[in-house]
Amino acid sequence: MSAAANANAAWAPYSPPAWLGQVHPAILRRLDDRDMLQAALVAAKDPHVYGPVIALSSIDAAYAAAKRQQQRIARAQRTIETTWPRRRGKATIFDDVHFYAICWSRIAKLARFISKRTRFRRIGLVLRKHKRLLDEMIGLRDHLEHFEERLPGGPKVASMAVPGDLLNMANQFVTFGGRQVDVGPENMRQLRDMVGEFHRALLVDTMEALAASDQARLRAQLQRASSDAVVARTIRQVARFLKPSTPKT
């Protein structure tokens, strides 16, 4: 396998088409999966092109928000540690965890919306691979969103294995109803990996869809990306050439 094909394997871990190995990694890096998704939906004459495209952009916005919330959770944890035993930061950390779970839930629902609307195979595989984690974070959001239903006398008390465990924090883990959910750096790494896999799988799905339905449109996208890659490489080369040399002393 060529070096380009080896590099391309990272873009398509789910049975990539053989011809993908002929596309240089620099060109793949320049392809915008939002443009590719829109092109594939237009080629398929989808009457609701912009729904999945808006959802894809919203995934990126929710992911950026999740990163900010992860930083806030870490700051709240430090506040709790430095103010023990008064624990002034405890209420804040639960608010931060709540919005972090909302970001996860939003990403899960938006990704599933795209999968349902497009029926693309590879993004479906990504979502099935991460289903347990996605459902776990949606469950945490649901608990926080409907907290009053789990209070003593509430309609969902019986659904909790440990009814008295309403909401607690132990290091990077949130516990509720006998369940334990990681909301620390490792959880954020898992979100990063899942979002990255989703983007890469979507890119290959859209390339394959265009190869089957509108090769002229696919060629146009590849030519544009190739041109962008050449321009970027030329700019870097010129910048190195123009870089002032260190004067001799």
C-alpha cells in the first residue's frame, strides 16, 4: 500500500472504497464535509438539503461548548478543593455538569438526525460504536433536566436503583440513582474521538455517494480542494524563502 493510501486509512476506518487510496491526504484535509454533504444531498435531489447541513454545523458548535464546560468543571473542582469543608463550588459544578451533558445530548441527537436523513452507512457505524456512551450521557441530561421527578414522592423514584442517590460528585464521576458517569478529561477525549470519527466517516460517505450519483460534482470538489492545497503549499514555501535570515555577528 502506498504512503498516501496508508495516510488515507485514518480517514476511513470503515471499509473505505478502493479509489480513496488514490486521493492525496493533503486534498482530503482540504475537503469541507459540510460542502460535501450539501453537494451529495443536492445530487440526490433531497428536498430538505439544509437540515442535515445545519445539524452538522450545530454539532461543531455544541462540541466547542462542551470543551468550555469541561474547563469550567475543572475550575469548579479546584474551587471545591480549596474551600473544603465549606464546598462553595459544589452548586456551580452541578450547573456546569448539567450544561456539559446538554452538549453531549445535543451532539448525539444532531448526529442521529443526520444519520436518519441520509442513511449513510459509515456514520451509522460510528453511532452504533458509541451508542452506549451516547445513551449514558443522554440519561445524565435527562436526570438533571427532570430532577424534580426523582425527588421523594416523584413519579420516577422507582426507576432509580438507589433512590436516595439524587446527585453526587466523586472526583470526575457524577453519581445518581446508583449510576456513575464520567464527566472528566477522559470523557471529553471520548467525545473528541467520536466527533472526529463522525466527521471522517461522513466525508467518505459523501465522497462515495457523489461517486455513484454525480461524478462531475465530485471532481469539482476534489479540484477545488487540490487547488487550495497547492496554494497553501506555495504560500508556505514563499514564506520560508522570504523569512529574514539571522544576521551574522
